[in-house]
Amino acid sequence: MSGVILSRASLIPLDNFLGAWLIGLIVSSVFFGVTCLQVYLYFTKHSARDPVFLKTFVVLLLALDTLHLAFVSHSFYFATVTNFGDYVELGTAPWSLLVQMAVAVLLATCVQLFYAFRIYTLSNKSLVLPVMIGVLAFADLALAIATVHKTFQVKYFSLASEDLPYFAASLSIKVACDVLIASAMVYYLLRRKTGFHKTRNAINLLVTYSLRSGAITMMCAICHLATFVALPSTLIYAPFFFVLVRLYTLSFLSILNSRDHVREQLFSIAHAMITIPSSYTGDSSKLPADAETVMTGAEKGTGKVSGSVFSTTGEEGPGPHPSML
């Protein structure tokens, strides 16, 4: 009897299955803890001026993130505790491991659609890129649902290669959507650069956030795709997928929680209106470098300032509008 058990066990490389499964669960749980911290910081320090819709959206993402981790945890418990020693069952994907894929893609779709709305705002309400992002996001969601339906029919890990076209198409669309989002964000932000030092710093900071969040999620998605294509009959790819879900939530929350810092850089001078005494007549070159001087037509030709009010950007400068942050 023991020989039969050993022979069955030898057919299933536990390192490639339970080992990878466990590593993915542990790492994604750590990232989930960071997500909870980011949500706590958002509601305690950064949400005062946000509309109810945005706060509700954050709660929705946290709920989906929690549900995804619950499904992953249940699937591992089902394989290692409920069916302990059953090597036939170990070769079958639990229902919760299949459903978590749909939850993960639904979460990613929500984040991508939110970025599409931000691009719509940044582009002065141009619909071209937001619609393209929306089409890619919903196509990814549709493929994920089709993949889950297909895997429920197959179930066995050894036959996972049959789902390769679905997985490859879904991940390729996801990467394309992330690249489009990051490129559009960078393009429209750079277009709003001004000659003011503070504004340039704020724009550069926003560009850095966009590139960093897009690059991290894209690299994780590429690693997931590469490992699944190379080893489709194992779970080596699972840690990358579990972490990828957390990265979408974390990148979104990190941008929300960084807005105050960006606003401080962008508007520290813009909100400071300085009135020059009417008795003052001096060289405009001695004014602060970040100041945009309001002068009369005659004064513009002389470089002199007399009884003027100046500000950094005015009320409708070319930099990002506060609602975009």
C-alpha cells in the first residue's frame, strides 16, 4: 500500500505545485497587509476632500482584494488539509482556485477603467484613448470569464496547456492595456509642463508615479505569461498572478495617497498672491524666479513693475487642475 502511495506521490512534483502555491499565498498575503495599511492611511489622512464615489471605489477594491485572497487561501487549504494525502485530488484544480482568476481580472478591470477616466480628464475630454483602454479592459475580462468556464471543464493541472491560448491572449491584452495607460498618462502630463520650477517638479513626480506603477505591473504580468507558457502543467506561474492582483490595488492607492505631496509642490507658490506696494517701482528681474508678473503694456516694455499683483500660475495655468490629483 505504501508503495502505491509513493508511486502516486512521485508523479506529482510537490515543489512545483504546493511549493509554488504556498509561496504565492505568503507573498500575496504580505502585499495584502500593505494594501490594508494604504487603505487605512487613505481614509485617515488623504480622503477628506474626495467625493463619495472615490471612497466607495476604494472600499470596492479592498473588498475584491480580500475576496481574492480568501479564494486563494481556501484553495490551498482544500488541497493540503481537506484532501490531505489524496494525490489524485491534488492534480485537480479546486473551484476556488479557478474563481479567483475572474475576481482578479475584475479588480484589474476596475483599476484600468479608473485610469481611463483620468486620461479622459487629462486629455480635455478626448474619447479616443479612454475608449481604447475600456475596450481592452473589457476584452480581458471577457477572456478571463471564458478561461474560467473552460478550466471548470478541464480541471486537471496536467491538461492546463489546453487553456494556453486563453491565458496568453488575456495576459497579452492586459500588458497592452497597461502600456497604453502608462504612455497616455506620461504624454498628457508632459504636455502640461510649464516654465515654473515647482510645476515642473510636480509634473515629473506624477510622471514617475505613472511609469513606476505601470512598469511594475507590466513586468509581473510578463513573468506570469512567460512561466505559464514554459511550464503550463505546474503552478510556478501562480505567485506572479497572485502578486499581480495586489499590485493593481497598491499602485492605485499609492497614487491616491501621494496627491497631497504633489499638491504641496504644485500649489505652494501658486496660492501665494503677493501685492507690490503702489509706491514701488523697480526692476522686474529682481522678482522671484517662479513668479509670473502681471504688468501693464507699458511696463512690459520697460521691465519695470509698479503697483502690480503677481502669482505663480494664475487661476487657470497650464499645469494639472486640482481635480486631476
